[in-house]
Amino acid sequence: VVRLYSPAPYQVFQRSGGVGTIVVAGDVTPAGNYIIEGRWGDDAWSIIDSGVTRVFSGIVPNQAQGQAAFEVRVQGQATSVKADYVGIGDIFVVAGQSNAMGYGIYYQIYTHPTLKAGLFRNNYTWAELKDPTDINGAGADTVSVDTLARGSIWPLLATYIMDDQGVPVAFVPTAK
């Protein structure tokens, strides 16, 4: 059994010059001696890590900006594990107070015909960007615990950026 920790669905890796590096990590059971392969979208399978007894890690460098599913498998096996909507695009850190936390009155949504926007939630997991961007009372640390989070501008901003740049975006709220 292969488990994939990174990339996660909706995770975005920062682009530079139109390319980015996908960081891969996971584990396999039962313990053995495995070769782990991965692929992004329709790319050919490539070796991520070899000599794996349980935990694997590696990178897939120089991938063109865009968004696709990322898959991993044990070499020679037909079954794979997939993370949907993995992107290479732009990541934005959200800082500030009430507006940054999502104290708007109305929930907002983003729209794009092909791309999905990501959000690194305050419980340290990746998810699709949607309001509320803050998980009320479910933060992973005391700094991010909020009780009034509602709507935000981030889905609207995601729409504008994705339309303009043609790449997926992700937001990492750090506001309190």
C-alpha cells in the first residue's frame, strides 16, 4: 500500500521562470525494497526514490507551470495513488488583521474554466480555496484560532490572478 503525503490535492508549488519543482513524500507498506515512480499529468513515469524500505521522498524538477494530477506507484505495479489538482503557479501569503482573516460579510467563490485554486488551511492541510478561509476553532496552533471567520476577498483575487497569469494560485493565511 502506497500513501502519498506530498503533493496533496490542491497543493501549489511556486513557479520561477515558468517552471517549478514538485516535492514528493510518502510511505509504503509492508516494509520491503521498493522503487517508487511518479508522474505529473500525462508525463512518463520516472523514478522518485529507490531502495525504499518504508518512507520515500524525492523531487520532480523543471516541470512546466500548470495543473494536473500527480501519481505515485511501486515500480512494476499497476495500481497507483493520485493527488488531484497539483499545481505549479503562484503562492501568496495572507497577512494582516480582520480583512486578511476573512471577516467579510459574504462568502465568495472563485471561477476559472480549467484551473483550481488552493488554500493552506490553518490546520496545516491543503484544500480547495473557498470561504471561510479560516477554520473556526480548528487551528493547529493557538495563534490561528479564530471564532468569527466568514467571507474574504481571496477567492475573488484568485479569479483575477488565474485569468491574468494562466496558472493556479494558492493562499497561505497567516493573519490573526
